Amino acid sequence: MTEVERHSYDVLVIGAGGAGLRAAIEAREQGLRTAVICKSLFGKAHTVMAEGGCAAAMGNVNAGDNWQVHFRDTMRGGKFLNNWRMAELHAKEAPDRVWELETYGALFDRTGDGRISQRNFGGHEYPRLAHVGDRTGLELIRTMQQKIVSLQQEDYRDLGDYDARLKVFSECTVTQLLNDDAGAISGAFAYWRESGRFVQFDAPAVVLATGGIGKSFSVTSNSWEYTGDGHALAMRAGAKLINMEFVQFHPTGMVWPPSVKGILVTEGVRGDGGVLKNANGERFMFNYIPDVFKGYYADNPEEADRWYSDPNNNRRTPDLLPRDEVARAINTEVKEGRGSPHGGVYLDIASRLSDEEIERRLPSMHHQFKELADVDITSEAMEVGPTCHYVMGGVEVDPDTGAADGVPGLFAAGECAGGMHGSNRLGGNSLSDLLVFGRRAGSGAAGYVSSLTERPTANQAQVDEAARAAVEPFGAGETYENPYTLQSDLQRLMNELVGIIRTEGEMSEALTKLRDLAERARHVGIEGNRQYNPGWHLALDLRNMLLVSECVARAALRRTESRGGHTRDDFPKMDAEWRHTLLECTLDGESVTVTPGEQVPMRADLLELFELTELEKYYTEPELVEHPARTGAQREEGAP
Amino acid sequence: MSTDTGVHAPPRARLPVSTLRNDRWWVPQVLTIAGLSVFVIYATVRVFLQQNYWVEEYHYLTPFYSPCISTGCVDGAAHFGRFIPDHALIPYAALSLPFLLLFRLTCYYYRKAYYRSFWLSPPACAVPEPHARYTGETRFPLILQNIHRYFFYLAFVVTIINTYDMLLAFQTADGGFGLGLGNVILVVNVVMLWLYTLSCHSCRHVMGGRLKNFSKHPVRYRMWTRISALNTRHMEFAWISLGTLMLVDLYIMLVASGTITDLRFIG
Amino acid sequence: MTYKGHFRIWRGDEEGGSLEDFEVEVNEGEVVLDIIHRLQATQAPDLAVRWNCKAGKCGSCSAEVNGRPRLLCMTRMSIFSADEIITVTPMRAFSVIKDLVPDVSYNYTKAREVTSFTPPEGLGPGEYRMQQEDVERSQEFRKCIECFLCQDTCHVVRDHEENKSAFAGPRFLMRAAELEMHPLDAADRRDDAQDEHGLGMCNITKCCTEVCPEGIKITDNALIPMKERVAGRRYDPVVWLGNKLFKRGS
């Protein structure tokens, strides 16, 4: 039998990004002994990459803003597929969560009257994003990291031990959730990356806050950690994933040089005059204005160029069409052979603005390209292409508590939870999502633990099996698969066949190939020992990536419409019948099953926040018969 | 150097060499030693020379002898009286020179320069220092570096005196207005002395840096902002002002000794 | 342009180790971390390296390239010539775990010793009012990505293991300065900075500033202002005399 280090906690938080840290703070403040487990060092989580800001309707810059407006923007952004209760809680609670950060020591940029400044962003009606320059995510992470330190200092004062009630296990990877015979969570099985030694955590509640799945795509803005661990752990424990077909691709990520592949190029470049060109030097976006936008966008370069200086008398340039449209256009250009040498298109600002102007208006972009790519954007065009950015899908949870459906003791928050953003997330809503639902999941877990009369106990056979499975790659035979090769094959497959534009044929092919990859993954092998062995770590992460990728492909194949982050070439229109349908992924033994489920209808008072004419674009007729504009009833806005 | 401390301490990555830097990291240190040595030698020689510090005709007084307060000072050069004994080992400007020396000696920039170059602590970034023990500025005498601020106050006063000397030099011996190359050099030197003195870190602190809320002290915030901008070039001013000090002194010495004649524009 | 690059990478653990030579393909536009990744995928699958964002924002991939503390993801191959041997070692101020991965727990220990942000009495969430000019100084320090390169290069601990207990390092002295300059923080960290965190050990030789990938002016804007604040409290003869005469602070 393997030697296993053992710890006991009330609440186990997996992931130390924004959602995980906020959940841990909440659980600890409610008096529970809490552990945070994270794959990286404490404070390095992917949240640091968030730049723009944290959306919260504080109304500091425009007093007209309130939670109802934010709620409406969020639902529109998600094409009404969002879990409306989550969107409601999010819009209502985000301001409190942001203000709370100030009491932890956060220093946001300020307005003239000393309040938190807020900036404009795509899809938000008012300036709404609390920010610190372009490093808001770092501020969030650091603030909560330092709040955790301050709680630990309290414990040191009171109990003589910093780790008495809140401990961070960094560079520790969970490979398996443990449950008792009734299916309730009883803990987690993990290994220390540093030593390879196993750890068993006994805990009646687990909060998953593991982030996204973007590392399964070859061009991505996500780090190595984004291997869908939480998604996979939840499925294996019996939970459901929803909305997995919705993956957000940002149209302009860097594609070359390789060192920066996938890193975002802000929309501001196009806003300030940058234009997209193909290999022939043509401004191709004029060929891609969809019918619904005809009349709103300029159809020739001359008018488009005049728009920058005279927006009232000219139509805006199609370079600024919605993200999915631009991403699709770039994709087509590349597929039809008019791409740049490295599979992107050109984003040209150098020939459009003077050197000084570029440095003044786009300092961070100028710096980013100079430092990372040795490219001077004042003299050469950038090569850009769509990059995998965010997954809208995740564990189906109870909006109020974050409790995963069907698995007592399992909670999820942040990117690995599904529902909040529907089919497409608005910029800025992700940081506020972390805070609002991180806190709710922490509180939900605390409530659950306190209500227990008896703690679920670990199942020894399950622990032994987890230990066996974890060392499997060391026992590969003479010939074995290289995990790095497998990973890059998987990434290419997902990018090419289940990427931004999807068709039935390609996705069926993807599923076949995924099966082959899964088979090859069984024979993955590694060199060396268990001490800090990245090959081994990747071999274990691959299992999660493969499982989650299959969910994405299966759900995407099933949804025969285009909506938000899911674009079907063979079903290019949005279909109102699909709006109230959620695709649920579950794991049945070894196989992934996708089943359609019904979306809970929106509460009447929330539905009334929208004009009927707008709802008619998204809803089926029978769903709208209750709307007051139909029944003639009069209600005040926001009344229950 | 012990081999089991610092980068060679056992739990650290075992490597046979102390540094893997392959650039010429010692160059700045050599230049610093050369520069500071030239100044120290020149200044020492000049201070004890006790002649050729005053050009009566154009009222040029070298800063190395200002304020000239020894009974040995010539009549016109002593603007503030003569009250210390004339002795070969007592500089004529014995009241100001020690403080100017201490101001520069405790200056945050010069500290960096000589700790690195003369004391090799460290010789360069990521190059091990050759000392077995290190306590920094926690003990006597280095703990006295903390009173830099008071030398700043005194240096401020001396710089005012230097400015006064510079202004006096616009009056020739016959009472008329005069302008020569000597005046130009004196002005440049005084400007550089002010830039060095005002860009001092202690100055930045007392002018506004010590405040917690700038918004409640808009005037001091403005001063702090200006001084902060100068402060980023403190090192530059430290070197340039050393150079102008030597230049102005050398020029006045050469004119006073009759080796060269001042290039006159007016008077 | 593709060429065979010559790399010399430290491999081993706390028991011992050595520099190993590798020949590996280098392509245009790559950074040192790309080369390490290529080594993992093709020649040394168990070569340990810490990394995350690969965009200079998380501060994970700190190491030493040709003896200089650097982020591997921000060190472009174009700064080296094609025939140059590039040596990569773990940070040498910390003990090593394996290959390029050091044990950075010293930093987390020190982080816990600085008194946290102490909220002002009587101000609730949403009631904080601060002007932009009042938060800007601390905001500069909050750009810190905690790569610990400043801690690595600081000779106080790099060259003197025994100083680690008494010295918090530039990163955490800067944290103390950040909170001292926070317009609404209610605590006083000046005595702690000198007595507990070893501010006096700093001889302002500026290596921390030199290696900071975020370009934070650690020495000029954090450490020296902190020294001045401590000087004002502890080494000011006028204040000292005043305290003696009027028995303040007793």
C-alpha cells in the first residue's frame, strides 16, 4: 500500500484564482477550517492575466447605472441563454464585492471625487469596469492573497499558528475527488508536484474553482493550468456540465512569433484606426458584413476612414463588427489561402497613425509587442488570429449556493461553473463573477458543512485506486506515447475541428480522433522519477483535457444552431427553440453522454425589464404570452 | 571567501563558479573608482594649497574656499569674516567643506557607488561579495548614514553661499558690471550644485514624500512631483556637479595664478 | 531563421547537480522559455521548470540566464548571438528543488511577517474616498508580480544565508512602504521595518531595481523613502531631543 500524507479540513477549495480565494476567505470567516489547493505557487493563478476590469454597477461615473441595466446587458451578451438567477445575483452583488476589496487594501484607479473609477467596455451600456490601469486581475489576486495573509496573521495571534484555520497547499494537484458510498463528497486525493508524494484530504465539502479549459486548443490566451481539471473532477464525481459547446474566441490574438502565440491584442487597436488586411493587402472585412448589420457599417474604405474623424455622417468600419463576426471572417480568409505565413491576417496600425500617435494611444500594446515579440508596431503590421479565450460552460450549480447538482458537498465557482454567462461572456463580467460566486460558493459550502450531523467517510478502495491510477504512466512498457506529443496533437485537433467555426463533418471526425487520442493516452509513458516531473504532471492533466474536449465536441455536435460562442457553418442562424435548452454532459462509466435539459423560465419581474420587441428576437411565441406588454398589465420597473 | 556560504550554501544549486555572468560587469566599478579618486586627490591637493582661490579683478571665488573664514584669507575673498586660525592643515573653508563632504559621503547615490566599487558589497548584481559577514547599515559607523538629511540642510545653506559668490562675481573690482568666461562657468557650476542638492532623496522626503495624503497638500505635492522628476537623475547630477566643481576651481586657479587670462565679454 | 542553439542547463537537486549541454533548435522570435519547452518535448521530458502565463504577468519563470536574474519568458533569444553558449540555472539565492525550480518558501514566510493593511476605523465598504494622486505611489508597488528576482539578486541574502532570518528582502520592505503610503491605512510599520524586517541591512546598491521586470523603482521609490521615514522617527536629533525634553512617546 502506498504511503499517503493525510489532512482533515471542513472546506477544501481547489484552485487559488479569484473565485477560489474569495471562497476560502468566506469559508474561513464563517469559522470553518479551510484549505486551498493549487497547482501553481500562491498568487500566480490565471486571474492575473485579466486586464480590462471588473464590472459592477456602482454608478460612480454615470449615476444612471444600476443592477437592472447590468443584468440586461449580461443577458443580451449571453443571448438569453444565461442562468437568469445567476445574472441577477451577479448584477446585484458585484458592487458590494468590489467595495469589500477596498477594505482588504485594493487600490483601484479613482474618479475626481475620490471614488472608484469605472471605464467603458464592449456590451456595457455605461462605464462600469472598476480597474487599475490594465492590470486589474493582478490587483484582485494580490488583494485576496494579502487578505488571506491577514487572516492567517489573526490566527497566529490567537492560536500561535498561521495555518491553524486557513492553509494554502501550493504546487499540489488534485487528481480525484473522494466520495462516500452514498455519493457525498468526503475529500480529495492529490499529489505534491515538488516531491510526487500523495496527499489525502478528508473534507465534507469541496469548492471547485479551477478555471477553464483553454489549454486544449493550440492557439489560446490561457496558461498551462487551464486543463479543465475542475470540469473533469466534477464529472467523475457525478456532476453535470452545461453549455460546454460555448467557447469564446477573441478575434485578435497574436499568432507570431511563437513566443507570444495567443496573447491578446486589445480591441483598442482597431478602435484607434487599425485595420485588418489579408496577404494580398486587401481590407477584407468589407466582404463580411452580414445582412443584419448591412446599413450600419461602411461598405467602402473611403467612408470607413472618414468615420474615425466624423462618426455622425459616416458609418463605422466593419473592422469593428462584433467579435464573433470578425473572428469568423479572419478564419475564412485563412482557410481560403489568403492568410499570413503563420496562419493569421495582418492588423495594420503602422500605416494608419504616426509613430508618436501610436505610442501615445496604445502604450501597453506598443510595449507588449516590443518586449515579447521584438516587433515595432509603429513600423510593421501585427499578425493576428482568433485565440481561445474563455469557456462559458461548466459545472451546473445552484445559483444561490454554488452547490453542484446531484453531488452533495460539491460546489463550484468562477470559470469552471456554468450558466452565468449563457452563450457569450461580456468583457469585465468574469472578474465580478469570481467575486460574487466565489463568496457564495464559500458560504454555501460552510452552510452545508454546518448542517451535517455526520461527516462522510473516505472510501479506502477509492484512495488506493486513485494512487494506482496516478502512477500508471511510470509503468508504461518499452514503447510508449510522449505526453508532449499527445498534448500538441490534441490542441491541433481541437483548434482545427472544434474551433471557432464548426460543421457536423469536422466534429464527427474530431470525435473519432479523440477516441484515438484517448486510446494512445492509455499508453502514455514518462521518464525520470516522481520528483517535480513535468512530463508526469502533463500525462495526468491530459486525462482531464481529453475528457473535457470530448464534452465540448459532443455538445457542439448536438446544438444545431449558432449562438454566441458556438458557430455552426451548417446551422448559421440562431434558433429560439434552442434558447431554452441546455445541453448537459455527464459521465456514464467511461463514456460521455450529452442530454438536452430545459432552462428554468425567467422570473416575471426580470422578464419585464426587457422590451417585448427585443425578447421577440430570442424567444418563442408561447414563452412570451405572460409578458405584461401582451397581457396589458402595468407594473413598475423592478417591482417583485 | 568561504565556499559553503552564500551561493555555495549546500541546499542551493551546486555550481563550481560564483558567478556565470559573462559580460564586463566590472567596468562601471572601475570607472567609479577612477572618477571618485580623481576628485578626492584633486580636491585634497587644492584645499591645502591655500592660494590662487580668488581673482580680485573679477571677484571670482572658487567654491573650494567658500566661505573663506580663515585669518589667512585674502581681504576681498572673506565675505563672512575671518575667525579661524591660519594653519597649513586647516582648510580656509573649514566650516563648509566637512559638511559638503559628509553630504556627498552619506548621499544615497554615492553610497551605492562606493559600496559597490570600493567595498565590493556587491561588486555587481549577482556577483558575490568577498565578505564573510554583512550587517549593512545597522551598526556604527554606517548607521550614521541615517542623518543624511541634516547634511542636506547644511549643504543647502552652503549652496546659497555659493550662489551669493556667483552673483558677486558679476561685479568687477572697479564696481562695474562684468561678464567673462569665468562667470559662465560659475553659473553653470551653481546650477549643477542646485540640481544635485535639490534632487537629493532627503529633500524629496521633507518637501512632500513624508506625507500620506498629497491631495490635502497641493503645493507640497507639486514640489514633490518636481523634485521626483529631478531625483530620477540624481546620479547624473552627482557626477556632473563633481566635474563642474573641479572645472570652476581649475579655471579660477589658472586665472588667479596668471597662467591664463579670463576671456572677457563685458568689463 | 532557424539554427542550432547551444544551451548549458543546470540539472540536479539539493543533493547535487551540474550543467548539462544541449543542442536545440531555435526559431525566429522565440524566448528562452520556448527553448526549455522544446527540450522538454524532445530531449528531457522530466526537465523541471516553473512557468504559467508566458507573458511576463505572473512571475513564475524566474531563473538566471548567463548569470543574470531574469524571467525566462521575457528573455528573447535575439539578444544572444547564434554561436553563444547560453547558460540557464535556477535562482541561486534559494535552495533548489529540482533543475530550474527553486524553493521560494522564504518569500512566503516573509510575506506573513509584514503587518497587513489595517482598515481605518469607522469607514465601511463603499465609503472609501481616495484621490488618484494619493494612491499612485502605492499602485506602482502593487504592479509587483512577485517573481522574486529582486529577492534573488539582493546580496544581503544571496551572499549571506544567515541574514535570511533578519531580512525580509526588497519585495517585502517595498510592501511595508506600500502600506505606509496607503492613504487610509491605520498602522505604523516604521519600527517594524527597521527592527523586524532588516531595512538597515539594505545598502541601497539598487540591484533589486536593476532586475525588476516590471520596472518598479524599488530603491528610489520604496526603500529610500522608507529609510527616510525611519530616519525621521528614529534618527532625527531634533525629534530625539524633543522627545527627551517633553517626554513624548513614553
